[in-house]
Amino acid sequence: MRKLLNTLYITTPKSYLSLDGENIVVHLEEEEKFRMPFVNLEAIVCFGYMGASPALMGKCADENISLNFLSPNGEFLARITGKTRGNVMLRKKQYLTSENDEFSLNLSKEIVAAKLFNSRKLLERFIRENKDNCDTNEIAGVSKQLKENIEIVYKQPDKDALRGLEGASAKLYFSVFDQMILKQRKEFSFSNRSKRPPLDNVNCMLSYLYTILALDIASALETVGIDPYIGFLHEIRIGRASLALDLLEELRAYLVDRCVLSMINLNQVNGKDFFKKEGGGILMTDEGRKKLLTCWQERKREIIKHTVIEEKIEIGLLPYVQAQLLARYLRGDLEEYPVFLSR
């Protein structure tokens, strides 16, 4: 089992990364601002356009350290990895099964059903904790509809119909997301999901963390020898880690949505941590990103008992556990892929 990712986040957009011996060095306007050794470092995420030196890129590739570049607003730009590792027979099986319509559809159904299940669990958790504080009838109604939609998932004839049901269910889920925001209502109102660009503070936080989680999942898939770009639910597209996005679906509500709601309701973030671009898109300030990533790292250190392997793990290891289970399924060691279902 790989240890929980020790990830370095570079949040200042104008930072430039370089290599000095066994150390990564962060420069800002040609002045050294920070350095740390490579020991135990497993991933680097940089929010900015300045980039990194070829020497650093090569070192990261040799050490199997994932080097990821995001725009200041959290949009994925590029990911640098070393030589392809892993079992070539596993990847061959993955490529073959991705072309098998029946296999691909069945796996996609399990992933979508898990997404709806975990989304519903978040709603039910909110109802239990707040039924005496606010009106939860509408949330309960959405939860009931999601439960019914889970059964409908398995009746879908093809992936187009399945994606349609998944999209409708996501829209239904987000229709009551605003009701779970109990504090700072003026700064964190939410009407619907907006992505490129995010049009409010809540969407900005969601998009940032969805991107970060997708990077973690892609690294996990690489670790066990699976190609993160060959998906089953998400179609193959140049430059898109489709399989990472597949696994993101079952984890997003449990990991990201809960984290965002907690930060807002616990006043760990505020309206001053965001600003609006001329085009209307919302970005986080450097200080806001630091707050978000600090809480995200704390969330990843929480301990849970995994519902399938029945072992206690840090939440940050979920992508690695799910990647290992998927690899066993693709090899034929398991009869079905054991999706993650939150308790």
C-alpha cells in the first residue's frame, strides 16, 4: 500500500520551479522563496503559467513524482510523468474491455449508481443533523428521487441513456445544494452548477477540489498499472484522463462536496477569499487557495473503515484502494468492481 500522498501545492501563479541538487526550489520574480528536499515528496501541484525547469521535470519523471500544472482558477493544463510502469497484460486487458460494449456499460452503471448513492448519503446525513434547525422536506424529496433513480440506472439500454440519467440526477442533487449552506448565505449562494468558468464562490471551490481529486485518482491508476486515459463511462478524448473522471464520480460527493459545505458552514473561508474576473468568472485569492488546500489535506487524513476491504484507512488513500480493486476486477480476480459506498 502506498503511503498517503505528500503533496506540495504551489499557489502563487507567478512562481517558477527549479532543481538544486536533491531539492525543489520555488522562485518568484527570480528570487528564491522556498525550497524543500525531494525525500517523501510524491506529487507537486502548481497553480500558474510560469512552469518548471527541464531538470526538475526530468527529476520528477525519474523519481515517479507527479508534476501537475493548473491555471490560477484551477483548470487542468498538463501533467508530467515518467516512463510507463505497470503490468502490460493489465493494460492490454483494459484496452480490450473498454471496446466491449456490454462490459463497459455494466461497469459504467455501477459507477453511476455509486455516485447517486453517495450523493443521497450526503443529503440524508444533512437531514439527520439539521432536521430540527431547518426545513428539510425538499431535500428529503430529492433523496427519495435519487433512491428511485439508482434502480433505474440498471435499466438503461446504452451509455447515452445512462449519461442522460446521470446528468438529470446531478441537476436534481444540486437543486438543493444551496439549502445545505447554513452560514454566510450572502457570500455563498448557489443556484446551479457552473464550470467553465465557475460563476460563484461555491462553484469555484467545487471546481478546484474536483480537479485536485482527479489528479490524485490519475496518479493512483498509474501506480497500479492502469492507463488513466482509457475510460468506460467517459468517452476517450485527447488529453483527458477519462478513467480518472470515471472514478471521480463515485468519490466526489463524499470527499469534495462534504469538504466544501463544511468549510462554508464552519466559517473556514469567507467572501474576501474570492474575486471576479472581467468575464464574470470567479477565482480564489492566494490566501483563499491556501485555506482550501489546508482543509483538503486535513480531510484526507481522516480515518474511515473501508466498506469493501474492511480495513481502517486514511480518506486520502481511497483513490488508491479503488484503483487496486479496479485492477483486480480487470484482471478477472473479482466478479464485479466493488464501488465505494459511504456509510
